[in-house]
Amino acid sequence: MTTASATRTPAAPRARWPRLWERLSLYLPVGLMGALALLSYGIVKRLPEPPRPTPTPLAEGQPDYQLERFTWRRYDADGRLESTLTGAQLEHHPASGTVWVREAHLERWDRERNTHSVAQARELRTDDARTVYVLRGDVRLVRAASPGAEKAKATPSLTLEGQTLTWHTEQRVLESPLPVRVVRGRDVLTGNRLHYDERNGIVDLRGQVRATLVARSARPQ
């Protein structure tokens, strides 16, 4: 008796194609996106670069920025307040390196010499380094009295009033070519021109000079 063994035929090759196509279809969007990205990159690389804008130089006297109703504070290297500048309008002129302020109010603290000064004017002009201040129009500068370490080194209060004043902060010199009124302590002096040396406390008035000096009481021996 002969037993016929059943032979299994292998799966038809075409049955594998649907599975392979399903796998390929999963990666087809990614491949298309990559091809589009490469194509876009190639197009962009071939395009000419857009012309770069050429900065227009500012004309003489033209400001590069302006501020309205501002308060400008400056601090020293130790983080202590050094000066405060407020005003109705500020303009910065890069061509001359100057700052113009209208209706200015300036406060300065000199920690080394223990002095506090307040200045106001209708117009203020200063350099970018804030070393020279030129004040014009109803100028008033008040420096508070400094007690000093010793009574002999104490400095009285000082008030300067006039129509123009130049303040050299590094040299500590105040100048005015026009009539000015000086109140130092209780003494009042007026003159046509002023040169005041803050370092040595010397007031040099020229022109028609008038002075009202208050007598000091004699020091006890």
C-alpha cells in the first residue's frame, strides 16, 4: 500500500507585494517632503541675494533719537547714583557727539568730595561723556553746603544765577561771559563775568562787581 505524501506548494510571490507596498507607503510622505526640501534649497541657492539697504548718513544737526518727558539716571562703577537728568525733550546728535535737553533739571552727586549739586535751565547741552554742561536761559545752580571732615574744610552753600553757565565737571570750573549773581553762604556778589574755581573755592568776578558781605563773628581763642 502506497501512501501518497501531500506536497505543500510555496506561497505565491505576488502575495508579498501588498505587504511590501504597505511598508513603502508609510515612508513615502517623508521621502516626498525630503525631496521637496532639497528642491526648495536648490532654488533658493540659485536666486540672487536681495539688495542690502544702504544706511543714509544723518545730516549735520540731525538727531538719531529723541525722548519726551524723560528721566535719565547714571550710576558709577559701584552702582551708586551719580547723576539724574530730567527734561521736557532730549535730542542726541551723533555728528557732534552732543545731547540737547529742553527744560532741563540736573542733579549730580560727587561721592569723593561729598557734594550735591542741582542745576536747572531752559536749555542744556552736554557731550556724550558728560564732562561739560552748557546751560542757557534762566540758569540756576545750587550746591548744598558740605560739612567736611573738619570745620575748617567745610564749604558753604553756593547758588549761581544767570542766563548762561558752562560747567566743567572734571576741572571743577564754572564760567559765564554774562552777568551772574553768586550767593555763597550769606554773602551775595554780582558781576558781568564769572570764573569760579571749585577746587580752591575762588570766585573771580569781572566787570561791574558788587558784593554784600556778612560779618563773621570772631572765633574764640
